[in-house]
Amino acid sequence: MELFWYIVVISMLTIYMLLDGYDFGAGIVHLFFAKKEEDKKAITKAIGPFWDANEVWLIAGGGVLFFAFPTLYASSFSGFYLPLMMILWLLMFRAIGLELRGLIHNSMWFAIWDTAFGVASLLLALFFGIAVGNIVRGVNMGDVVNGVSTYEAHYFTLPLWNPSLNPLSESVGVIDWFTLLIGLIGVVALTIHGANWIIYKTNSTINSRLKIIIFKLNFVLLGLALVSLSTWHLVLPYLFDNYISHPIFWIFPLISLVGLGGLFRIKHFKKDGTGFVFSSLFLAGGLASTALSIFPNFIPSRNSINPSLNIYNTAASSYGLNIGLVWFGIGILLVALYFTVQYRIFKGKMDEGDYGEH
């Protein structure tokens, strides 16, 4: 039963990153590449009916984590308290940037909330990438100092960074050179993803330029991915152990590679949605590959005294997991119905839609 709920949690977080990820990417495009007012409006139209609904998957994923793996929930929300609060504020600023922009028709007002929306989207993409880096690298579980645990075995605390920014030091921080590298991958990948969504949902004049930007950014993404793979073994020495033991796992890195390779043909796609499919494959394959590289761990321990947090030592009782299955079935059907209706209502191009002029 623990394995089932592990798959559910990872799947829900992946869906969240695919859906809200294109919102982050659209915000980054809005910040750096949308110079004309018509382009900015096209971007907000592309994500306007979807962005707040996409956050349902983050809330639902957190809810499933709370009841299925309560020890992990308590430990991670305590240890990552500061960055989680920062993410919460960024989510709010992204929202108010979208909602307040159209209240007053003034260039200074527009500039303030455009910046809030764009910068919040950029930092959210960066922080979620850094979060993945922290999970791969692991933490000093129990905050061991000189061989003695400061806290209970399943708790930890992290500063925002340590002075050396070294992921191999005894007292690691949220931000170091490795997690920052993964964060940059997140920024570039979600910028590409968001640009593909804009191309898919609009006929904006910026679309032809976005295809060129995607093509160029894909080289940056490839370079960052190669650098991360070359340094990954430093923080995760057993990187390929699960793949050697279970060769079927290689399908997920292959999916990510197909997505990355397909994006190099962005200029030649005849259907506007093709690029979005390939960027989705890259993200989904990459996130699944990352999760499988540390399986069955959720958060590895960086010391030999306290164990890693895994799907077995953080799970709720069998009774709770079985009861939750019934309610999860009802909930996921409602969410699926909700999203099916929403995406059918707003299918096709959004050029004739409206958003932000309240």
C-alpha cells in the first residue's frame, strides 16, 4: 500500500509541475520577452482561465502527503519552513499581479504588477528547482553534530544557505551550488514549457519569436543538464543503482531525452501543441527519473546515524492507508471531472477571450 501512495504523491506533484509549470514559464516570458501590450495581454489570456485551478494539484498533493506519509509531511514542512513560506508569498504575489493589473489603466500601475507577476513566476520556478535539488542531495537528518543528534532522528533544520555553498559540507543549506544548478534547469525548462503553452493557446505575434527563443534556450537546457549529470554522482553516489537493479526504470530517462530532442525541431512543427507535448515529456520524464534515483527514499539522510525518510518509515498505518483509498477515489473523480469540464470549455485558442480587465 505504501508503494501505491508513493506513486500517487509523485504523480500528483508531476501533474502540478506540468500544469502550474506552464504558468510560471508564461510569467517568465511575460517578464523578459513581452515588450508590447498586445503580447502581454495574449500571455495573460493564455493562462488566465487555468492558473488558479492548476494550483489544486499542489493543495491536493499536500493533502495526500499529510494523511499517507504524516512523518514526512511534519519533517519536511518543519525543515523547509523558510523556503516554503517564501514560496507561499511568491504564489500570492503572482496571483495579485494577475488580478490587480487591470483595475487601473495607468502605465506605472501596469509596470508594478507586471513586475510582481514576472519576478514571482521566475523565483517560483527557481525555488521549485532548488527543492528538487535538496531532495536529491539529502539533508543532515537529526542535525547530527560531532556524531550526536541535536533533534529526533526524523527532524532537521536548514538555513537558507551556508557560507561555503558546498552541498558536501556537514551543515548544508537550502541553496548551494548543486541545488542552484538544478534551480536554473527548472527556470530554463519551465520558460520553454510556458512559451510552448503560449504558442499552443494563442495566435499572438510573439509566437514566431518564441519558437526562436525556445530553440536557443534548448541548447542552454542541454548544457545545464549535462553539467548536472556530471556532478550528480558527487551528491548521490548511488545514482544508477536502482536503474541497474530495475532496467525498466530506464524508460523514464528515455522519455525525458525524447522530449529534449524533440524541442530542437520547434521551428518545424506544423501543429502548435506539439512543442508543449515535448516539453511535458521532458519535465515528466525528468521528475520521474529523479524520484526513481533515490527510491524508496523521499529525503536521503546525509549522515550514517539517522535513517533516510522513505516510503516505509514515514507512512501512516495500514488501516489509514486503506480508508484513504476510498476517499481518494471519490476526490480524484471530482478533480478529473472539474479539469475535464474546464479544459473543454476553454479549448482552442484564447485570443478572443479576456482576462484582467475587471
